[in-house]
Amino acid sequence: MANMGEIVICRCEEVTYGQLQATAEEHKCTARELKLRTRAGMGFCGGRTCRPSLDRILESVIPNIAPGEIPLKYQPPIRPVTFGTVGENQ
Amino acid sequence: MSDVIVIGGGPAGLAGAIACASSGLNVTIVDEFIKPGGRLLGQLHQEPSGEWWNGIKESERLHQEARKLSVDIRCGVSVYNLEKENHLWNVYTNSGTLTAPFVLVATGAAEYPIPLPGWTLPGVMSIGAAQVMTNVHRVQVGKKGIIIGANILAFAILNELQLAGITVDRIVLPERNQISQKAGEPEEVMKSLLNAAHLAPSPLLRFGSRFMRRDWIRKIGLNFYPKNGVKVNGTPLQLRKAAIEIIGKDHVEGVRIADIDANGTIIAGSETIYEADFVCIAGGLYPLAELTAVAGCPFQYIPELGGHVPHHSETMETPLEGLFVAGNITGIESGKIAMAQGTTAGLSIAKHVGKGAGTIDEQLQQAVKNVRTVRQHAAIQFNPEINSGRSKMNQLWDDLYANNNREDSPKKIV
Ligand SMILES: Cc1cc2nc3c(=O)[nH]c(=O)nc-3n(C[C@H](O)[C@H](O)[C@H](O)COP(=O)(O)OP(=O)(O)OC[C@H]3O[C@@H](n4cnc5c(N)ncnc54)[C@H](O)[C@@H]3O)c2cc1C
Ligand code: FES
């Protein structure tokens, strides 16, 4: 049987299931904290690939997420942009 | 300045733009892909009536119509943020900021991943990527592949790969775990497939669909489910096998597969490696609603619609003044429905602007009705409980926003 712990969940930042579980357990963290500690969801794709998996992992760490809430909040920019682009718009 | 900015040039966005422009509004579409059409571009399937649904032709037709109405279509432009400022929406893109009083977000859907060991090897792709490579870019994804995940999307694209002369060796389930959840449980998979049995050109599923709806029969059916699977267009659908690992050194060389029981538990000692040079992961679709989220729109988790969806009415407005949605962002359905929703959203915007004097209410009502009709006759339905999902959202909208006096109701979040 596969070893769950070694499965890469966030491909962009190469974060494994094991790392996520261990971090969540050790720090009893919120969704945002788990993201910031591991960088899962913060890669080039903006979490489009790993977000659903992260949500499912979070569901088990943080029980009773309300159906009106998105476990891991979205933050702009939702696509990779250069500092130049963002700067020009200010 | 345009009156309306449409984000996403798929069937919903194009139809929305056409409806707005037909009502005399100035419309700009932005889409991050190289050409308009969205997911339509990959679609090719035969309807139960025998007619072919050719997405490329369909998107060309919509594109032409939009151009005739002088819609400004900008491709290769990504929107990375959406914000309201002084009653106008700022649409931030990688080529500057656009501003308009009305925005239609029609960004479609994305695919659920199924992480498993080896899924980062070259040659592993999502089933949607295989569709785009085959039908849009005309690149052969490989010679012999294995699909992991059995759902409607996998069947539709299996057929497209076969039409392109690519061999799909087998369809197996993912290993059941915390992330794959129901997609790894044969009984659950069988249940969802039976509801779409008309799509599965397999005698077992078609024949079984009527009486296998009963739980216990389904269980017996699964226990007797042929070990080698039943054939879908010549490709074995193996509901009693699960992919454990994708193997290969620098590229996919095969998949380690084990037998599973009716609940998805692995049967020890049953592992075999099957050769393949590509693997498609079919995890299903979820609404791509990031932009409505950063804009501040409230959400609801409705599994029948595919996941978290922005609050919206049947006329496609959100609680945020000037912000509308259409297509798969509101729930996963097929292209024709996205188109009908787009038209509804476009008319709804026209109504808010005060266009279409006299007839607009009637047109809008007709469009809403048309969405329901198209849904009823849809050849592909991704979730069998779609109607229940749609009612949940309508109910929620009525409860939260519509109970007040419709006209100057305080419902709007400005
Ligand atoms: C991989 C895949 C395969 C599918 N296969 C089928 C099928 O075979 N048959 C079927 O009936 N349905 C299929 N569907 C469902 C499909 O979503 C609908 O048929 C239909 O295309 C939905 O239309 P839409 O306009 O809502 O979204 P889409 O057609 O997905 O169009 C959305 C558009 O928005 C653009 N976009 C998204 N985000 C941004 C951004 N931030 N900035 C700029 N542009 C953006 C995208 O580039 C895209 O062109 C598939 C969906 C997917 C994801
Ligand atoms: S896969 Fe996690 S950010 Fe891209």
C-alpha cells in the first residue's frame, strides 16, 4: 500500500501530505497558518491544483467548518504577476 | 470605458457578451487563453439523438456573432484581482486595469486533483489537459494510457482520445483515502455512474441502471463485478481495481494497481504493474470562483454544484451591486447550459442598465425558463442531483436577499 506521508500534495512548492499533517498537529494551526508555515497553496499556480486537497486535509484538522466559509481564503493576486505589473496599477 | 467587462470567453461569457451587446451595451471580454471558446474548444461528443456536438464549431459561431456586435475580445489577458471603487469595478489584468460599472464573471471550472505517489512524473496529466492537447493543440498525448478516476468527464474524454486513435488501456479508481474519498469507493462510483447510464455504452451499466438503484442489489452487483471490468467502447472499466502508484524513472512507465473490495479496501498481495506511457487523472470538476471570492462575494458549499459557489440568483446577479456570474462558476454543468446562463446574465445586466424598454422583463423570464429546459434535455449531466443543488441556491437567495421589497431592497452589498 502507498505511504500517504510521502505523497506530494502541493506540486508547486513540493509539500507532502506528511509535512502538512505534522505541521497541523504540532501547531494546531488555522488554514492560513498552515499555508504560511508550509507554503502549500502559495506556488505558481496560486493553489488551483492543490487547494481542493488542502481543503480536505483542513477539514480533518479544523472540524465544523461552516458551509458558508471557504476553508483557505483567496488572496489577490490570483494569478502570477510581476511586481512591475502590480506597481503600475497603483 | 465599456459598460460591461466579461471575464472569461467560454460559452457563458460569449453568450453573455452577445446578449449585452444586442441590447446596445458596450462590451469587453478578457480571457487568458490564446483564443475564445473556453472549454468548448475541447468538446466533441455524440448526443443521444445521434447529432454531434462539435465545440470548436460552436465556439466559432459564438465568436463571429460577438464580433459582429463589435464586442472587444482580448485574449491572452489574465485577470488577477477584482475590486470595487467608487461604484465602479476595477478589473486588474496583466496588461493594465479595466474599469466598468458591470462585470460578468464567467471563469468556468477547474479539475479536482487526485494526489498519488508518482503523480509528478512527466507523462501524468489531468484528463482535461489530455482533452486540450488532443482536440485543441492536436498533439498525441501518448500511445497507451491509463485513466485514474471513473466519472462522466473521464468517459467523455475517453471517447475523444479513442476518436484520435489513442489507446486507453483501462480505467481504474484511485486508492481510497482522505483526499480521494468517494472517488475511491466502488459502490459510490457505481451509484453516480448509474445515473448517467445512458452515456455509458456498456450493457451492464445500461441494463443495470434500472434495478441496481437498490443498495443491496448494487452491492451484489459489485461483488460479481467482472474482475477484468466491463468494456466502455472497448476500454475496460475496472471498478474493483485501484491505482496505488505511478511508476517510472524519468517518465511514466506504468501504474501499480491492486484489487479492491466493494468499499475500496485493498486486497493484500493483489498488486500488478500495468505498462503505460501516459496517465490521466480524472478527479472531476469544481467551480473556479476565485475572482468572486477576492471581490468579496459570499459563498456556499453545495456539493451537488461541485463545491463552493458564489451566492447568486436565478437571474445571475450576485449580492454585490453590478457583479454577475454565469456558467460553471455557478455549478458544474455542460456547455449548452453555460450558454443559456450567459444569455440570462446578459439580459439581466441590460435590465439593470435600463435597456430593452418594455420587453426586457419578459425576455429575462424567458431566458431563465430556457436554462431549465436546456438542463432537462442535457446529454451530459455531471452531477445527478443538479436540480437539488440549484434549488438550494435559489432558496438561499430567497431567504437572504429577495424577501425584502424587491425594488429598493437593502439586500445589496455596495
Ligand atoms: C477539463 C474540462 C473538460 C470539460 N469537458 C466537457 C465536455 O466534454 N462536455 C461538456 O459538456 N462539458 C465539459 N466541461 C464542462 C465545461 O466547463 C462546460 O461545458 C462549459 O465550457 C462551461 O462554460 P463556461 O463559460 O462556464 O466556462 P469555460 O468554458 O471554462 O470558460 C471559462 C474561460 O474563462 C477564462 N478564465 C478563467 N479564469 C480567468 C482569469 N482569471 N482571467 C482571464 N480569463 C480567465 C478561461 O481561459 C476560459 O476560457 C469541461 C470542463 C473542464 C474544466
Ligand atoms: S500546487 Fe500548490 S500552489 Fe500550485
